[in-house]
Amino acid sequence: MKANSIRTGIFFLVLATTMILSAACGESTPAAPAAGSSQEMFMNNCAKCHGLKGLGDGPSVGALRTQAGLNLTITASKSDDELYKTISSGKGSDMPPWELVLTKEQRLDILKYIRTLAVK
Ligand code: HEC
């Protein structure tokens, strides 16, 4: 009986530690799961701010200093070059630079994906 509850205790301790560790790692490497389709890359790296459909309504939005420029569905008037530069080098205080996290190809793929989100 006693040994069992100790084992249960250890199990939950390990479980909690694993959960805390993975949460902490997720915090320090915001873009770790970069692989996959352009949609997956967008979901993993961008949607927390830009929203699943690019509307600028992601769950992290409340914590941002600026919420302007988050809506990616109204970028039609901006050139590929301009948006690519923003994705690569970041912008303002809250849009992170992605050139060290995503390859050039991945950034171009995501740009193409963003174009599909645009309001027609
Ligand atoms: C931490 C929040 C955050 C994350 C994560 C994020 N962005 Fe942004 N992004 C912003 C903010 C804020 C702006 C507006 C910056 C400004 O205009 O000052 C922005 C602007 C942009 C713009 C320019 C839009 C325009 O109209 O000029 C593009 C394109 C963009 N982000 C793409 C991405 C992509 C692609 C990813 C994922 C690889 C991403 N963002 C991840 C916060 C974020």
C-alpha cells in the first residue's frame, strides 16, 4: 500500500517536472517546431499573435505592446519584398525576426501561405 502511494507520488512528480520543462523550453525557443507544410509552420510560429486565419486575433495578442499590423489578411497592397523583409528582420518591438529560425525557403513558403489568407 505505502510503496504504491510512493510510486504514484514519484510518477506525478516526474510528470509535473516534464510538463514544466517542456513549457519552459517552449518559452525560450518560440519557433522550435518549424518543420512541415507552410500552414503548419504558420500555425506553430505565427498564429499565437496573428491568429489561425491571420486576422490578428491570436491568444498572445493581449501581451503585445503594439497590436497594429497584426492583421495579415489586409496585406494585399504590400509587395512580397516588403513582407519578406518584415518576416526576416522583424518589425517594431513585437514582430520577431525569423531569419535565424526559418530558412529562406520556409520564409518564402509562409509568405505564399499568408497571401492565401488575404481577403479577396
Ligand atoms: C510575438 C507576436 C508575433 C509573432 C509570433 C509573429 N508576429 Fe508577425 N507581427 C507581429 C506584430 C506586432 C506586427 C506588426 C509590427 C508593426 O507594424 O509594428 C507583425 C507584422 C507582421 C507582418 C507585416 C504585416 C504588414 O501589414 O506589414 C508580417 C508579414 C508578419 N508579421 C508575418 C509573421 C510571420 C510569417 C510570423 C511567423 C513566422 C509572425 N509574423 C510571427 C507580431 C508577431
